[in-house]
Amino acid sequence: MTNDLSRLAQQAGRMTDALKWLEMAFEANAEGNTPHAEEYRLRAVDALYGGRGDVTADVKDARLRAVYPLVGANAPSAVKSWVADQVDKRQQHATARDLQGHAVKFCGNLKTDGHGQVSGYLVLFGDESTPDLQGDIFTPQTDFGFRAGQRVTNVLYQHGTDRVIGKSPIGSGVMGIDNVGVWIRAQLDTRSEYVRAIWEMAKNGLLGWSSGSASHLVEREKRGRVNVITRWPLGIDASLTPSPADYRNLATT
């Protein structure tokens, strides 16, 4: 009896997953996104039949074809596979988090200008009605640790946590403050195929900006329903990421 119930539960779970992928396939098809519609259809079949090997291979092929507009059909398979993984992360709605003592705030509002040039807001000022996913806001009074002549920063990808890019800078940028927030203008080192792919993802609205600071230097104050960040030293890490947490800051080109 227990084994029968367990099998039924597994079948029900597979059907639920399959229906989720089918719904996404219909939505993608309605939007004219044929590559993603085909990928989601194959994922539905894969979920329903428990990960059958040949279907999984078809799903992988569909994922790679979907990134051809970003990196080209002739890009190395490793690059196409890596970009497909980044696109998946964009769809998973990751949230802000601390990474081994490294405080992270995902942002966005990204623009591309010229070959490898990326700009936008690293931080946006807010109020009680516009907290991020962690319930935090920045204000014009936040101390970003800027001193005269010290508004430069390395640009990283995913705060140095990506298994391929690692902690190596992918470019550098300059920062400034206006009445909207902290802006950044950066130049990416597009000699690398992976960094060129990152720039293409930025151009296609798949990335946002994310600021990083040292956790032990960050200070917050509770004010009503939000936490006001009063100290957030910048210059340590300005990252491009497929996982923005501030709903106001979707990437644009």
C-alpha cells in the first residue's frame, strides 16, 4: 500500500511539473518565441516521462539553439551552454543574499553604449513604498564611502561566484551620484568570448547591475516597515547579474 501511494505521489508530481512547462510553452508560443516554446514543450515531455535520456538531449539542443541570437550559431558549445545557464538564472528570480561576508544588493537599470560599454544605476534611492526584496532601501544620505578621486570600481560577473568566469574582473567602471541614485559607466574587456557573451546579454535586456560591499562595514536602521541602509561602501564590487532584486530596475538597452 505504501509503495503504491508513493508511486502515485511521484506521478502526480511529474504531471504538475509537466503542466507548468506546458503553460510556459503556450505563453512563449503566443509571444512568438518559438525556441523557448519548443524547449518548454520538450521539458514538459521530459517531466511527464521521468527524465528519459533522449528527451533530455533534445531539451539541451533546444536550449542551445535559443541562445544563437546572443552568441551566434558558430560559438563554441561551452560558451553557448554557459549562456543558456545564465538565461535560466534570469528566469528563476534569485533574491539578494550575503555571500561569505560579502553583502550584495541586486539592482539593474542597465544600458549599453558602443562596443563593450555598459552604464546604468548601481543603486537607486527609494522610500517606504519602494523597498527591494530584502525590505531595504537606499537614500541620498547613505554613506557610500566616496572620497575625492576614489569613485572607480572593478566590474565582476555574479559577484565572482560564477563557476566559469570566477573572480576575475570583466571590466572597470567609474561611479557618481545624482538625485536618482549611484550611476556607473563601465567598459567591458570583450577580448574574451565569455565577456562578449555577457555584453550581448546586457544588450538584450537579460542583465542588471548589482552592488557589493563588505558585510562588516554595512549599517542599517529600522524605520517603520523598511530597513534604511545608512552605510554601504562601494568600490569593492560592481557586478553584472541575471538576477536583479529591485523590481524597479529591469535591464534596458
